[in-house]
Amino acid sequence: MTEQVMNMKPGVKMNPKKIQLIEAGMKLFAEKGYHMTSVEEIAGGAGVSKGAFYLHFHSKKDFITTAFHYYYQEITNRIENVQKENLAPRDRFAKQIEVVTNYIYQYKDFLTMHLHQNISIRENTDALIQQMNAQNFHWLRQNINNIYGEQMAAYYQDMIIQLEGLMNGYFKWIIIDGINIDRNQLGAYIVRRMDDIASGLFERQEAPLVTADHIPKVYQTEMSVSNILIAMKNKIAAMGLAEDKVNELDEVIGIMLTETAKEHPQKAIIQGLLVHFQRIPELEQECKELARLLHMDLLD
């Protein structure tokens, strides 16, 4: 893991010059491609020298890895902010979809590059994408459960697959084909289509096509671990700790999210990082649950 990624603090504002470099680089990648864009061009696009680029990133590989983390944390924070609002479940989900849609329009250049090029830079980036997929699964499942309750539990997997297809279809037309959709209507429109799916499944009482047994165990485990870590982050933010302490713990959680998303996470690293939280009585239960899910012991 690079020093740059380890120094990223979820929920803490990134250096403005670093953001400027990332956004300039993403535009160039979308126009020219990742491999055809040089560090000099990225620096020039941001109006800084090549030396200034290397003050923030060790290499172009570090740059794209940090960019993945930056954009992922951006959209995660936006969705979490809506989650905290006092809204009915259906309205909350519609607003979260609206937030994602606005994000797609705002960072269309980066997403265009990601879709058009097969970039697998390093293990950390691949692990992050795997983590994103698992958290997206959990996000959709949680919203479906909040709206329809346990009566649709047998159909959760089928509904997630169909809902993903519906959302990705619209997002594809926005990113690749450049259509302009009313951003304020798409969320509510998709939720109404989800109502149609749920109603059809419930009325016909068809046997589920995809059940929980079809979902890979690693997916479910990652989903649970990442969910606990994000819950810990939210709990820490509400504890009234000193800002420096909150930033320190946020940074540790960011590192743990990346490490636990790997196919073979290093338990020794996770055990060492969890020590930071074991000293906080309010987080004792979360630490024990993480240890159970990851099949490891907590350090004394």
C-alpha cells in the first residue's frame, strides 16, 4: 500500500492541489487514455510543475489508485449524508439515487475512462473495486428491506439484480451515450419501477431464480465487515472526541477497509489496527464481531 493511499483520511478534506491534479488527470485519461497520458501532461493540466506532482504522488500508478479512493469516498460520504436525514425509506432511497446521478454527471470524465479502459493497476485498486461491489450489494439490499420488509426476503437477490440492471442501464446511457435525464426525477422513477417488480413477484409467488445460497460467501463476509467498519466510523463521529483523534481513527478505518477487501487480507495487520479501537469501550462489541467474521483473535 502506498504512502499516499495510507495518508488518505475518509471524511477529511483532501489537499486542494491534490484534488486539482486528480480532476485534471481524469479529464486527460478520458480524452487520451490512461497509458497515453504522461505525468507532465497531468501536471500541466493542473497548472503545476512536474515536481509538484511528485510532492503528492510517487508515480502515475499511485495517482490512479488515490483517484479511485478519492471518488469512492466522495460518493460514499454523499450517500451516508442522505442516510442520516429524517426521510421515509422510499424517499431516502430515491434521494440517494438522485445523489448518485448527480455524482455521475459531475465526474463523467473519470467514469468514461474507467468504462472504456481495462485498468488493473495493482492489488489495492482491484480490492477497492471488489469492496465497492460488495457495499453496493448491501446498500441495495438494505433499502429493499427498509421499504418492503421481510415479506420480500426470498426475492432480495432477484430484486437486487433487476434493480442493478435498471440503474446501470440509465447510467450507461448518461455516461457513454451522453443523454440528459432530469436528475430530480430519476430516483423516484426507479423506486416506482422497483415497486412494480416487487408487486409482480409478490402477486405471482414465483420461486426465486437466485437465492442467498447463490451469493459467494466472500461477498457476504466483505459486506458485513465493511458495514461494521462504516458503522464504527459513524459512531466515532458522534462521540465528541478531539478532532485529531477522530482524524486518526478515520485514517485507520480507511486502511482497514482496503485491507479487509483483499482476497487474502493479512490478519496481523488487521489485529494491530484494531488495537486502536479496543481501547474505546463503546467499540468493544464491533471489535469482537470483526474478529469473529475474520476468524482471528484480538490482541491483548
